[in-house]
Amino acid sequence: MKTLISSDVRLLANLIQEGKVVIFPTETVYGIGASTRLESACLRVYEIKGRPKDNPLIAHFHSIESIAAVCELGEVGRALLERFSPGPLTLILPKKDKSLFPKELDTLAVRIPKNPVVREWIELSRGPVSAPSANLSGRPSLTKLSDVLRYFDGVVDGILVAEEPSFGIESTVVSLVGSHPTLLRPGSIESSELLSVVSDLEIPGPTSKYDIRAVPLSPGTKYKHYAPTARVILASKEEFEFSLKTMNESKSTAWIGFSLEGIKPVLENQRIQNHTLGEGKNLCLVSSNEDYASKLYAFFESCDSLGFQTIVCEVPKPGPGEEGLRNRLEKAASI
């Protein structure tokens, strides 16, 4: 198959209208999308990813009013979208238009991407466009065009070239179905920020488990996600520094964390070579939780391509950005 790789939004919008599958960047990660109005096209997304059929897709819209036209938005939903969208917020809403994929669900996961080029493309596509993250099911989401091309050039019909993702982890998901708004998946938008708009938001504890027999309303809540082939170890600051100092398996192990800077003299004494990411580096220094999130999946991909067997990840720092990042790290480490 010949993949159309282009920044021309009209050409890529035509593909969506024709029932084709197109990969596109959002501010969070790359998505692999098809028209929400065409069931056969959406089912092809599942086939390409190897995604379980009961793991729902997020429908991407270009505006709040386009969401209100097909879903029961309500005052709370509108308030959340007006505060956090366009941006990394997904809402689970009751459908008004029952023909939208998936037809068997009475709800739809919706969001509005931040990138205006992507929103223009969705509007020209006569959206919405339903899309999970552009990756093989269970593996880390993709945040670099080079990785998208490595996996999907010749597999999908089109790839929209626009600004690459910067947030690095998937959107925050809030369900507005049921008696209380509920946080289903942490992300870049913190629960404290959500509570400033929705004071009765239910926030499941870190040990909460979803019923594996149930049909999930949101992606990222039922199946193993975000994991590279390498074994992921989540380490405290002390454990991380001890692992670096011993370097027992440095040829097969990689590290990502905050403490690399403080231990730099030790690393130099041990003559650990420090290449740039993607050219053999097994060390990735991060400066904040946000910086960590933006680099995480690309580092996972680099480590897998270079054959590292273990990735040691330092725990996030308390404060902004911790919630979503910790969730992704724990999922990758299968905690």
C-alpha cells in the first residue's frame, strides 16, 4: 500500500471521507483515525492496531458545538470543555446520535485537539474522527513522526504531517455518565484542576480495579498499556541512584530520571558513553514531570530499537504532572 504523507489537510480530509485510515498528531500523542460515521473504517483501525474490539475509541471534534450536536453535553460538560479545551481532556458523554461508532454503546468518548491545523482537518473531514493512539496495541504510544513512519508507512492510507506531540501522554478522561462525574484516566490535566470546575468529581484510589468482564467506556482502563518490550522497573530516588552507581548490567539496561545530573561525576568516572537519544543513549535526564512525560514514550521506543532488556524509571516528583505520569509508568511496569 502507498501511504500519502502530507501536510495538505484537504487531501487527508478526503481520505477520511472515503473511509480510509489516517494517522495524525495531537498535543498528546499521535492518533490513528477513521470517520466516526463509518463503522467499517473504524473496525479497520482495530485490525491495524491489533486492538481488542471492546476497547473504545475517542472521537475527535473541531469544536464544542460540534460535540453538542451529537451528544448530551449538559452544563458540567460544557464548563469542562470551555475550561480545558481545546486540549488534553476527553469526556464520556451520552449520545444523541445513535448511529455514531460504536453503535452498541449509548456513550461516546469525545475531545477537541489543541492543534488548529488538526481541528481544521477534522472539520474538513466532516468529522468526528475516531482514533486511539497510533501504536500497536499495548505498546507505548508514539510521539515522533520517525517512529510513526517506521511502524505505519505502507500500512495506513495517510499520515498528516503537522506539529509533533508535546505533552507526551494520553488525555485525561472524565465520565459524565452516571450519578457523579468520575475520573477514569489521569493525564496532563490534574484532578485538582478538574475539582475546581466539578467539585463532586469522583477520583478512584490508586488501587482501584475495573471489572474485567465489563465493557469499558474509556480506553486505558482495562488492558495492559504503554509497555515497551524491555522490562520496566519503577524505582525510588535512592533505588535509582544505587542502580546507576553499580551499573551491573549497563550494556543491557537504560535509565530515565531526574537524578542523572547529580550522579554525573560518578558516571564520567566509569566512562559511560553518553550519546544523543536515538543514537545509542541509555541515559535520559529529565528536568520536571512534564519534561519526563514528553520524553517517556520516545525513550521507550529508542530503548527497544537498540535492544535494551531493562529500563529503570525514577518515580515522578510530587507536584504538577505527577498523576498522569505515575499512571503510565505503573501501567508500563505492570504495577
